[in-house]
Amino acid sequence: MAMQKLDVAILGATGAVGQRFIQLLEGHPWFQVSEVIGSSRSAGKSYSEAVHWVLDGNPPAGIAALTVKALDDEFCSPLVFSALPKEAAMTRELELAAAGHVVCSNASANRMLADVPLMLPEVNAEHIGLIDVQRRRRGWRSGALVANSNCTVMPVVMALKPLVKYGIRRLHLVSEQAVSGAGYPGVSSMDMIDNILPYVPGDEDKMQTESRKMLGAFNGESIDELETVVSATCTRVPVVDGHLVNISVELADQPALSSVIADWERYQAPVPDLPSAPEYPLQYLYQIDRPQPRRDRQAGKGMMTSIGRLRECPVLGYKFAALSHNTIRGAAGCSILNAELMAVAGYIEGFRVADYALAT
Ligand SMILES: NC(=O)c1ccc[n+]([C@@H]2O[C@H](COP(=O)([O-])OP(=O)(O)OC[C@H]3O[C@@H](n4cnc5c(N)ncnc54)[C@H](OP(=O)(O)O)[C@@H]3O)[C@@H](O)[C@H]2O)c1
């Protein structure tokens, strides 16, 4: 007998990231979307009436017919994905976790709280141990709050994780970010066509703080951030999806370029198989002009990070480019992966992965 899938709610379901959640969760083996939540603009309407669908095709029929709920409604889904703007997320995510929901968030609001794991299973799965600290300190029994990073930080930490063993001393980052990273309707076409914007509000600071937390170590009680100096410049370019980051790095050791490429190609996450994880999270592209957003963002169904152009840097030693799909690996896909890890690790009450393995 097939097991009933776990009900999930999506906060901000009508936005750019919310739509990705709906698309990626269609046919998910463990989770099913049961509740969609929007702002007062959408609450009470059917999802198909409320949404301006920006992805290919149309919303799945079962979702299109759901009535959009308001953010202060009560939700019955044990698992909640948040794609809310920062201001709306700040207190509501904590309230929902306190009420017993497991909340996996994309918003920046609570990412840097000391007891909130800023997680990406292939990079820092052991940070999940912070959930025990969080529950103990806050008196939460079944609720939890897990965040994933800013979408531009994602290709940076994915590419750097295998290099942490060489000692990362200094980093210089220059991003070229897609327009979907600003949500919908996002940046005006008058600003974006035939243009590059040399400023993305808030993202340079996030590159500098979130990367250190994500690459840090869990000491049993908190995260010891990676001690490294980070300088970031963030720009917006006329690309629909896919954030490219040019990375220069100074390493304490001096590995050969071929060893670094081998580290990337061999890298596999030290976590159990998760339904949304690609077999290899990183790919190195040898063509001199790759990675490119249009050609490489869908690698591994949008979940792989593509790296290329590794060469010597006369300033910091090594430089290369890394690319991730910003609304898949950089947002909804990563949250789903975090939820899958929470499920496998037994942090979602009443949910046993073994039941699903038997049922499928
Ligand atoms: N886009 C990316 O690549 C990306 C990547 C990583 C993280 N993020 C983060 O993910 C979050 C969502 O980003 P997005 O790009 O999807 O933004 P978006 O396209 O502007 O969508 C925002 C969503 O939040 C809802 N919302 C807005 N104000 C609300 C309120 N007061 N109460 C309840 N719902 C409200 C909107 O509902 P209505 O449509 O009903 O107004 C919409 O569904 C942000 O925190 C962003 O920083 C985005």
C-alpha cells in the first residue's frame, strides 16, 4: 500500500521562488503541496487566478485549483517552505517553528541567527546538529527552522568546500547575477536591457557573512565561522536564470591546478542519498569559455554547480568561475534538499523515510 505523502505548505507560493517549489515538488516521492500562501493581494483567490506564472508551461492542475491562504492563517502541514520577502519572514517563520512546524526558509531574515543552521547538505550537513541546540534553547519539541543561503553565495560555497582543506585565506568575488534573482516583477526592463547594474542591494554583505558561516565547523553548540577575508562585488546582468561568480582565492597550501580540478570532479557529499540530490554536485568544464548561464544552468536538473577557467591568479594565486541555477540550486531546490535531509535524519515528527522506501 502506498504511503500518504507528507503535506507541505509554501509561503510566498506565487513568487519566483514559490513557483519553483511547486514545479520541483510535482511528483516528489515524499512530499506533496497541500497549502499555498500569499500576501493579502492573493489570499482568497485560486492559485491560478493569483499567480503570474513565469516558468515554462502552466502550474500543475491540482495546485492551480488550491485557494491561496493568508500568512496569518493556521496551517496543517507539518513541513513549511518559505519563499517570503525578508520583512514578512522575520517573525512568522519563528512563530510557525514554535507552533511545531519544520520550516525550511529561503529568506535572509533569520539566516544569521546563531542557532539557525544555514545549510546545504553537500557542504555542511553536520550543521543539522544545531537543530538540537535550537530546540533545547527555545523549548521547541517538534518545530525547527533551517535556512539556505543567498543564491549568489551558493556557487561560491559549493566550489570552495573541497578546497577548505588547503586553508582558504582570502577571497575576492565578482558576481554576474540573473534577473530572476530579484523576484517577480523584479528589476525594470528599462534598467536591464542593454545594460549591467553594478549594484545588487544587500548581496555583497551576504556574500561576506554567509560564506563564512556555511564553510564553518559545528562545535556541538554553535558554528565556528571560517576565518577568512572576503571581498565581494555583486552585479546584475541581462540573463534570466543562473548566477555566475568569478572567484579569486588565496590558499595556505599550494596545490597543483590539476589537483584542484580532481578535488572538484571527485567531490561527493558525505550524506545519504536524497531524492533531489545530483550524484555529483560539481562538474568541471574544460572548454575555455564555460561555464555559461544559458548552456550550463540546467546541469543535474539545475542542482549541479558548474566550474571552469581555473588558472593562476597573480594577485591571490588561483582564480576560476562558478555557476549555479539561482532559483533551483540557489533557492527552492536547496530548501527541498534541506527538508529531505531533515526527514532522513529523523527531525520531522511522524515521518519515517523507511516507510517510503518500502512503498515505492
Ligand atoms: N529569486 C531568487 O533567486 C532567490 C534565491 C534565494 C533566495 N531568495 C529569497 O526568497 C524569497 C522570495 O524571493 P522571490 O524572488 O520569490 O520574491 P517574489 O517573486 O517577489 O515573491 C514574493 C512572494 O512573497 C509573497 N509575499 C510578499 N509579501 C508578503 C506578505 N506580507 N505576506 C505574505 N506573503 C507575502 C508574495 O505574494 P503575492 O504574490 O501574493 O504578493 C510572493 O508570493 C526572498 O526572501 C528572497 O530574498 C530568492
